[in-house]
Amino acid sequence: MNESRSPCLPETIETEHLLLRPYRFEDADDVLAFASDEEWGKFLPVPRPYKRTDAIEFLARMALLDRVTHPTWAIVVDERAVGGINVRFDFDGRLAEMGWSIARPLWGRGLGTEAARVVLDAAFHTHPDLNRVRAMADARNVASHRVMEKLGMRHEGTLRENRLTRGEPMDEAWFGILRSEWAET
């Protein structure tokens, strides 16, 4: 699949409970609010302490991403950015990798699953050659594992001490779904 001719996923996506839209520099205070929560970032490679300059740098990196190969969205609830979701495509490999996060006060409400479901569906619908989508979480992050399972993803393995997060080795649990499995959901 030639990425130069690949279509983009939608810039904005609305669901029943949320809006996915590109990050804006005006989101800096919202990003700071959820990312400075140590419990939110427990399993994520984010700076500690998280400062406003970290939020601004994050937003600048998001603005520079190629929307064809690495679309990313702010997850918006009640006109506030409360998290984010992204998908990174490897068109030659016919696969994609997703990641997402939601502010801690909204955990347990199904919003992460709702956002991930709509992006997963958009990826498979937009790219007919896409064969597989995968996601990863810290092996201790059981809530993220449940989101991946709700998407129809299967646990494919755990890579021991595969990444450092704030200098500490972490195990990564990898999940994936094939197009044929997605078509059955």
C-alpha cells in the first residue's frame, strides 16, 4: 500500500459521548490538568512532575505528526480535552498500532473504549488493505487490557522488561485484532 496515496482518517469524529478532534495549543491547560495527575501517568512514559512546558511541547509534537501515517486526536468531553487517542500506520506491513488515554476522573465510564472503537472502525474502513491493529499497555494496567478485550483484541504476549518508564523496566502486554476478527464483531 503506497502511503503517498493513502487517504486520511477523519479529522474529527463524533460519538454519542465525545468528540475526537485535532489537538489545539489552547488545550495546554486541559492537558496539564490530566497529565499532571500522577495516578493517570502511573503506567505512561510522561515527565514527573508534569509542567505546563511539557504540555506545550506535547501539543507541538502532535501538530507536527503526519495525519496520513499517524493521526492523533484530543478526546473532548463538555468542550474540554480529557485525553487523547492516536493510530500509527505501517502501510507496507499492513498494520497499525493504537494508543489512548483518558483523564482519571472519567475512568470506568467506557469513554476510552468508545474512542478506541470508533478509531479502530475508521482505520479498517478507510484502509481496505489494513490487516491488523495492535495495542500495548503496561502489563500491570488491567483496565487498559479490558479496553483492548472489549475491542475484540486478543492478548498475544507479554514482553518482559521491554521498555523503561522513568528509569524502571516495565513489562508490555500486547494485544491485537485481525481484519477477519474485526469483521465478525
